[in-house]
Amino acid sequence: MTQVPIFNPIASQDKATLEKIALISGQDIYQCMQCGTCSSVCPMVETMGMTTRQGIHLLQFGKTAAVMDARIGELCASCHSCMVRCPRGIDVAKVYDAVRQLTLRENINLIDLNEIPKETLTDAPQIAFVSSFRKLTS
Ligand code: SF4
Ligand code: SF4
């Protein structure tokens, strides 16, 4: 019988990114069955460019740039509501934190100190700035 080569549509660069995400997060995104439970409990889903379920789905197909551009990694509040309810035991927050770390490794920042309004600099607690810079800047 002739062996038919299976076409793998995931580009090698995206494969490398997926491997890094798996290594950093320790999670297997291919366990996701797309039930959408994580999206339904996520308090930040309205602010993200896509739902948490969609993010995992895109990653499964190697669409890593789309997930990085949606800024899910930065907008995730690390509340772990998704993790405790995921029927497949996936720690979704860890997956998105890995995406965030890879974005920062490309020197892409979510906030710019120079663009923060003066009133915010005066009024906001310093701990808010410290934690924001730690999470959102490279
Ligand atoms: S809750 Fe788990 S299995 Fe369901 S869509 Fe989210 S990551 Fe996938
Ligand atoms: S850990 Fe992040 S992705 Fe998961 S429910 Fe909380 S905010 Fe949403």
C-alpha cells in the first residue's frame, strides 16, 4: 500500500513557539475539547480580543501570532477560575502566561510609562505601577 504523506499545516516557526509554550506552561493544549467552560467563567473575557476557548483553539492550530496580538497573556488576571473548572485539567492561566512571557521576550510592552496620564501617576498606588511594570513590560 502506498504511504500517503500527511500535510501538516502548522509552520515550523509556530511549531517552535508551541513547543516553548508547552515547555514554559507544562500544559498540553491538545487535551482541550473546546467546551468553552473557561470562557464562561473568565472575568476578563470581555476585554480580550477573543475568548479564552478561542485562544486555546487557535494555539492548537499553530496560530500563535493571533493569540499574542489579542493580548490574552497580559489581560489575564491569573484568577485561575478557568483552571479549577476545566474538565480536562488544563491550567489555562499558565498557557496564557507563557504566551505573555514570549511576547515580552520580543520586547513588546503593553504599557508605556510616558503615556500614563500625570493624574494617574499622582493618584494611583505605587504598588500598582510596580506590579504592572513587572507583568507588562520587558
Ligand atoms: S475549559 Fe478546558 S477543555 Fe474547556 S475549552 Fe477551556 S481549556 Fe478547553
Ligand atoms: S486565569 Fe485568566 S484566563 Fe483564566 S479565568 Fe482568570 S482571567 Fe480568565
